[in-house]
Amino acid sequence: MNFKLMVLAGVVVLLGAPAWAAPKAPAKDPQVWSAAQADKAEELRLLEQVVNVDSGTGDVAGGRKVAAILGARLKAMGYSLETVKAEADGLAENTVATLSGAGKGRILLIGHIDTVFPAGTVAQRPFHMDAEKAYGPGVSDEKGGVVEGIYALQILHDLGFKDFKQIVFLIETSEERGSPGSRKLIDRLLHDADVELNLEPGDTPDALTVWRKGGETFHIDVQGRAAHAGIAPQEGRNAALELIHQIQADDVFPKSGDGLTANLTVMEAGTRGNIIPDHASAQINVRVRDKADYGRVQAALEKNALTTLIPDTKVTVTGEPSYPPLAVNPATEALASQAQNIYAGLGLTIARSGNGGSSESALAYEAGIAALDGLGPAAGGFHAPSEYLLLGTVTPRLYLLTKLIEELGRAPPSRLK
């Protein structure tokens, strides 16, 4: 070894690891890990209880029943409960649970208890488990994450943790429609928060969500003219045929991929088999990484609407906003690194991912609040009968969420703006 290399080696020995070395993972917290392990059976029993209540968006009775079950748990921990009327008709109330502490961090947890499944789904396929997975309507999207949030707060309560300024848990009831019943409420809660932790499920096999697409639904409505389909069909103006023409003209955008997608999801036309339909409608669900793409799609739909194939029909295009995108950003990346470091203390690795599903974390990002998504148990099959939750991620994810709340309570991130 030459003299220069000997000197360099000596410096490394004296100073330790170089500055570029990854931070050393913290040791596993034995108290939190033991509590997370001990709570698994009860956590799954509570999950079974709430999954076995139909609570599709707009099922007011079901939403209230699930909220009452969860609210009782939070109240027993000393949380004050506020029942907030939905901001749109036909939706169950939202629940805001708040606890004050003696530290610095203001933490907002958000989870939703509405599902995409209609009343009667539970009777057809109730909660059940096999060796690897739990199943049932909303088991992962998002009741599994909400129940995880309850138990994370329970562990912190049992440990007497008070090193936070405020913990707020919003349990909302209309996320699957873009949160029309809670937008103003979310804005209010974000105003008094340092960080938002979202309880949407993680992607498989075990990943955090660091970016999301925004979502908007565009409605295409066609007005035609009714007529007898046998005696005088020529007197009608077939709105259904014109709708097909519009959809074919609109079929220029990608259907899958990490960028802009636009997909036909709903079509309606006609009332009877012997009447030329005088009205037809369709919904195009658009997902974007760039908000400007909403305008591109709307402009294309409106341009197509000016040219009709069926004479004397009128085409109208309207938008139904949902969420903006959650862009890749330094604040979310920093939280993901913090989460990965906690997971490494368990000897586990958690990845970073993104997807086309929208969530409230995008609202936090736009409000200048650091946000991390996909903190519920890892899962898949969303919005389908195959929906599942990976049982092997239940305890590690509970540990991760508990430790994140603990660390962020002590040392919250700075607001982005």
C-alpha cells in the first residue's frame, strides 16, 4: 500500500463510515413490536366485524354502524369525537377523533370506511381468511388500514406516549367518489397539521405509495328524439347510436400505463325494447400524472361533441372532479426514507411505488403538507370480488405506523408552504 492510501485508510478508521453511507437502521423497539404481535388476533377480529357491515359509498346506515364501532374504540382511549355532517346529500357523516399531547408534532391520519360494493355484498362473500390472505368487501380498501390506525393509536395509548402536540384521525365516508362529502373538512384539518399519513393499502408484495394519479370523470350526455322502433323509427333520433359515435371518436387516449389513461366505465341508454332512445350517457374515467392533462381530455371531448353522426342530436360534456395527482416530491420521499429506516430495524425491506388510484394525500400535497400514502397492510384485487389483504404484512405495518407516529410526534417535518 502506498503512503497516500495508508493515510486515507487511517482517516477512515479515525472518522468512521464515510459521509455518503446510508444511515444505520434503528434497533427494533421491543415494546412496540411485542404489542403489535400481541394485537394481531384482536386486530383481525375487529377487521372481521367492520368488513361484515355493508358500507358502500352512500349507504348511510352502514357507514354509521362502522363509524360507531370504531368511534367507541377511540373514545375509550380518550379521543374527543366530532361527528361532521357530509358536505353532499346521501352520504354518511364523517368522524373526526382528536387527542392533544405535550409535544410538537401535529399528525393527521386519514382513512375511509366507504367501499365500492352495494348492499348485500357481505351476505354473498363475508370476511374470511386462508393461510396467507384475508378477504371480503373493503377488507383492504380501506377497512384494513383504518383498523390498523386504531391499533397503532391503542399501542401508543397503552405505552403512555404523549410526545406530540395533536393527533387527529379522520374517518371519512365518500373517498371512493372523490370525497365530495368531506373536501372542506379535509382542508380545515390540513390547516392545523404538520404531516398527513394515509391508511390506503400498500402495493404488493410490500410497498409504500409515493405518487398517485389524479382522477376525474367526464360525462357525455346525448339528447335525441324518441319514436316507435317498429312503425316509425325514421322519425326518431337515436341517442344511443350517437353516443357510440362519440365514444369511438374519443378512443384516442391510452387505456393503461403510468401516464394519462381514459377508460369508458358506465353507459346508459334506452327505456324499452320498442322505443328509439331519446337519451344516452357515458362516463369516461380519466387518470393523470399531470393536472394539465385534464384540460387536454376535456378539450378533445368537447371538440368531438361539435360533430354528430345522427342528425338533430345534441352532445354535452361535463366534468366531475375527484383528486389532483400526488406528484413525486422531496417531502414524501423523506417520509418514505424514514419509514424504510424503521422497517429496516425489523430486518425487513419496504419498497416505494405509485399507482393510478387517487387519495386524499394529493390534497395534503397541494396544501403544502408532507404526506405519505399506502401505510395500510399490503393488498391487491381492489374494487373486485378478488380483493384481499396479505396477513403477513399486518404486524410489520402496525409496527411501522406506530413508530412513524411516535417519531413524527417528536420531530415533525416542516410545512412545504
